[in-house]
Amino acid sequence: MTARASTRPRIRTRTLSAAAAAAATALAAMTAAVPAHAAAPAHDGRPAHGGAAPTGLFTPPANADSKAQVLDLLRHGKLKDAAGVLAMTLTPQAVWFDGGTSPADTRKAVDATVGAAARAHRLPVLSLYNIPGRDCAQYSAGGAADTAQYQAWIDAVRDGIGGRPADVVLEPDSLALVPADCGMDDAQGSKTAERYAQIHYAVDALEPPAGTHVYLDAGHSSWHSVNDIVPRLISGGIDDATGFFLNISNYRSDAELAWYGELVSSCLSYVSAGGDAAACPNQYWPTADAQSWLDANVHAAPSAMKHFVTDTSRNGQGPWTPPAGVYSDPQDWCNPPGRGTGARPTLNTGDPLEDARLWVKIPGESDGQCTRGTAGPEDPERGYQDPAAGAWFPQQALELVHNADPALLP
């Protein structure tokens, strides 16, 4: 399953000492050559945004605690590490909205983000994370209290966007982890049906404005089979959305995700033409057999198919392989050690079905307190207790910098 994110804690910015200021000057010199990592304009296979085309992806203000880490590294003379963390936070990333405020405040917050991006001629990525029953009441539990509250929140998000360019990652884990998957449904499946209706409402509210592209949850290539996730996407309203997203907060490789995305998109096209999702090839088929099936059964042009985006924020080293037989629940998605940031965010992927590679999960923010099936509270793989979901994780931030592929610094 994917890992989760939540609102960021606020801290007061610390004042630079004279020594830290001198180190900051050196840091500025080191990072002057760091690329801006702005994305190229979208390729022709993707529907155009309304208004003036953004020139790249938006970089929001960094987690306040990441700034504190950079300052601490500077004070200790670790300029290269400080430059690496800074470069990571200066890379375009998503902005998460997870409820907890009134619709009026939500509208203002979304308006502020989208407005700042528009003034910079950049495309913001909004990750909406407020579905009722979120995360099966686990690490990132919460969300709106009921459907009416959720719909009011979605309406506020729509009003905050206001027709300006924005990509919306709609509710990570909402379709790959429905109430029926975690024992939260009744015998009639009413909770799961309600979940599909909630997602479809959000699609219908958010996708019509000229500038908004909405992507739905398709999990990742090591979770649901193509045959299982495609009906869920259809129930959630994929026909009315731009496409789907993959790998949010996870670690699957780019090549694996691109193939899975092509299979999901192709199966959606096949079903829309009257086929049965059960007949589609999935990621476990031999590649040659799956490609032969696609060649014989899917004839739509890529521009007429559903597109996808992938989260490459932490997949530079691919997934973690837990030690065999050590943990009853290894939680390979939860703060795995030795990972690194992945491909830079871009709208120019070279793949006619992949609209973008994005950093959706904020690299450096914790997935939660991982106990891997033990009594805890320590993470047995690390020997200490992990921060709560969404809190800054300095040790992991440095891991992501040190193991980045491609490297974050020249």
C-alpha cells in the first residue's frame, strides 16, 4: 500500500547566527549551479490547459522543519548535505490539502497556492486528501465526517482554483483502498458504493473548469492487478477525468510504472469499447504476450486514451526488499531505509500516455511510525521511533539526498 502524508507542523523560523550566515553564503555559492528543475511545457498528447500555458511546475514553500535542518547542517559545517537538502526542497512538489479547515478557509488556501503559481507562470499540483474514512483509520486517519461535508469541501477547492491551471491528484488511496478492503463496509457494500460516488462527485466538480486536470487513484504496479483496478477507476468516474495517478508515496521503478500505466490505460480503452476488464492482460503476464494482446485488441490513439502521472519523489533506488523472515509485517512502504529521490518532475516525459512525472509525496516527510509487526514504538529497521506521518524526518531526508538518482547536486 502507499504511504501517507498529512499537514505540516508549523515552527518559528530560527535567526541566523553570524557563523551560520557566513556558511549560508558558502551554501549559496555551492547551490548556484543547481538546476531549477522546472518542467517543460506539456506535450501535444495532453489536452491544453485554459489560458496562458504554464512554463513549468510550481515549487511551494518548503516544510519549515526542512529549513531548520539546513541551518543545523550549516552550523556544523556540513555544506554539501545542506546544499542537497536545500536542492531537494527547491524541486517542484505537490501541495497537500487534507481538510481540517472550514470551506471558506479551504477556498482561500487553494486560491493562494493557485494564485502564486499563476503569477509565476507555473503549474501547481494539488493533492487532495480528505475523503471520509481516509486510510482505513490507520496512519493518516481522518478526512471529512460525511458525504455532505466532503462535497462542500470539494466545492471550496473548485472555487479556490477558479478556472486557473492546476493538476489535481484526487485522494491517494481512495480507490486502491476502498472501505471493503479494510473491513469498514457492510454486507451490501454501501460504504464502498458511497466512496465511488464521493470520488465521482469530485471529478464532476473539478474537471469541467478549463484549467483543471483531475487524476484518480490507481495505486501502483505491486498492489492491484490491472483487472482489479480498472473497474474501480470506472466506478470512480474515470470517464469524466483526465486520467489516473500511480505510485503516490511509494517506490516502484519508472519502467515498471510506465508499463503498468500503459496496461491500465489500454484496458480502460478496451472496456470503453465494450470489452471486459477480466480479459485484459495484467502486469504479471509475460511482456511479449501482453503486447501481442494489446496490438490485437486496443486500436485507439494515445490522445484518445486515459493518461496517467507518476510520483517519482522517492523511487530513485526502487523498492526496498525487507530481510526474509524477520518481520511479520515488513511495511515495505513505510519509511524504508536506503531510498533516494527519483526522476525530476517534468511534463515532458517522452511517453504519449504519461502526462507527467511529479513529486507528490514531499520527500523528507515521514510515512508514519513504522513498527513492522513488532510491539514498537521503535522502528526495528532503524532502531528509533519514526516521526508521525507528515512530520519532517531529518535522517530520511539525508538518505534521500545521498541516494538520489539522478543526483540532486552537480
